[in-house]
Amino acid sequence: MAFEWQRICYGCRSMQICRRGCHMEPKKNKANVLIVDDEIGPRESLRIILKPHYNIFTAENGFTALQILKQQEIDVVTLDLRMQGMSGIETLKEIRAIDPDVMVIIITGYGTLNSAIEAIRYGVFDYIPKPFNVPEIICIIEKSVQRRRLNQRVKEMVRERGGGEFCIDKETTVDAPLFQNIHGGYEFEKEEAGSREFQNCLEFSKVLASTLEEKDPYTSGHSERVCYYADFISKKLSLNPRDRNEIRIASYLHDIGKIGISNRFINKKGALSTTEWSIIKQHTRKSLELLIPLNLSPNILSYIHHHHERYDGTGYPDGLTGESIPLGARIIAIADAYDSMTSERPYRRPLSDSDAKNELIKYAGKQFDPQLVSIFLEILREMENLFSVNDPFRPSSISVC
Ligand SMILES: [Fe+2]
């Protein structure tokens, strides 16, 4: 069906010729948000929720959304994945061709891990299953607006400095060249440590991890601190640069499979039921499903997959024992546990450093590699000042599930 597009009415946000005479210009100090959903109910409720805060545009299908994006600078798109005609993923690909920098949030009742993987590959900011709750959606939209503004500032700075390579920091969104570098194949063997490939992959991992952590304030900074602690252990073991880099990347991504698991279970106050526990345990497998298409090193994947194995063989997913558990997974297990214990959780205060150390000692040889626990405790002793309460790496955090 041919689409007769004239202009957007800024009063009623209609893509049709507005017959109400309510043409108004968008408010310049507000971000522009485009809601794409073929169901009028969610589309309208989201419009009503967001209207006080943003300039809102709506589209009932992908074609209309693309027309709007060609005519109007949009900061954030909320996109339904399951739509008649052009699907959400197809729309997302076209959106990226029109504006690679627009922030995209997937909001859908058709939430499968595969769709999440596909969406993440096209650089979505977040992924929220329907039904959404109002504070959560407002918070995520606002974060995406802030991220968009930060990205724009970074790019402006780069342009002002005469262009050159786009320098990606941890706050920067996944951009196409970055993904191409990763998806183009695993190249670490050919490269020196600190190479562009490694830096790209590490930054990509940070962005993926931040996508997970932004869903939950208790997870903020967790993966960065796990990386920080794990790398101290790697250094103490004198691992080669390639192994260290792989452990760092796996540290950032170790819980990425939780992106497909509701925070209701992850942060539940009180005991988990057998069913809830089995759902949470799936995150190691879900991580693999999410990351395999990205063509990461097999070592990285194995560290992530096995970070909940226990030294005595009672862990998951495969019940591996002792040194049959990959070294990187044994290192991450200790870093993960220490950070979780010393961070706030929804239902308890953080443990003191000495209590956390005692827990590591208590479970050395059962849950943890005893030699690595000794090494980590030695590091903590040596680096006491760095692990002080005022350390910026020590805000609140996450559960170890
Ligand atoms: Fe985990």
C-alpha cells in the first residue's frame, strides 16, 4: 500500500495529514522518542506515559517508523519485535541504515532469547518484555537519552580533533565498525596484547555487560569489579597477555545470560523455589547461546559457561571437578563471589572484608580452587589500600546465582 506522507503533526504526532490544525513545533529541549508498535493499546499507553517528558512520535508499523526517521531527528526508538508486515528485526536493520546512532529499546511480548541476540547484534540499548512497568520504562528511556547525548558529545569531540579513529569508551554505544571487528573473526592469536581487536572486543563486552547491569541497580559495576579482581589473580599467576585478556573479557560477560531472566528471580527476597533456582541456573547456557554468534574465542566461552562449577564437583552446569574446570572459570568464580559478598543485595547488607575472606577460606577446596583462594587472599593483603571502602570500584552489586 502506497504511503502518502506529508509531514508530521507535532500536536497529535500523526503521520497523516493533520486535519485538526494542531501543528506545533517540537520542544527543542526535550528528546524525541519514536514509539513503534502495531498494537494500539501498548502504543498509546506508552505515548501517554512518556508525553510529559519527551516529544513523542508514534508509528503503527516499520514502514511508517522509517518514514519518520527520514524526516525527523529521533533520539530514542521503542520497537515492538512482532509486527505485521515489516518485522521488528527488519525494521531495526533499516533503522540502523538510516541512523546508526539512534538509541533503540526493544519492547515486546514476543520475548525469546534468539530475538534478544538478534537485537543486541544491531546495537539495541535495552530489551524489555511486556507487560512493562512504568517506573522501569521511564528510567530506561531516560538512561537511553543520556547515553545518546553522551555519544553525540564524544563524536563531536572526535570531529573537533580532526576525525581519525573513533575512540570508544565504556559509555559509548555499540557501533557498526566495532561489531564488524568482532564478528569478522577471532584474531587475538595474530595480535599483540592491547591491539585494536582486543580493545574493541573488551569495549564491546563492557557495553553488553552494562546493558545487563542497567536493568538492576544492584548489579551496577559488578562485572567491572569482577574483571578488576580476576585480573589481579591472572597477573599474580603470570599468565600470558592473551590469557589475561580472555579472562578479562569473560569477566565482563560472565552473567550476560541473565539478560533473558527476570529480575524477579535474580533479586528475590527469600528462598528460591526449585523451579526458580533451575531458571536462574540456565543463565550459563543462555550466555553461550547469546555469545556464540559473536565468534568469541572458545576459551572465553568456556570460562563463562563454567563459572559456577565447584571445585568438589557439586556445581553447574556440568559438575566438573578440580583442575578440569577451566582456569579462567576458577578465577572468575572467586572474583565473582568476593564482589557479591562484599556488595549490597536487595535483602542483605554487604559482608565485611574479613567475613568475605573467611567465607572464601571456608569454601576453599569445596567451592573454590584452594590455591587460587590463597593467591587472592595474598593479593587482598598486599593491595589493602586499593580495596578500601572509598575505592571507586566498590559500589553496590549483585547476587551470585
Ligand atoms: Fe553467574
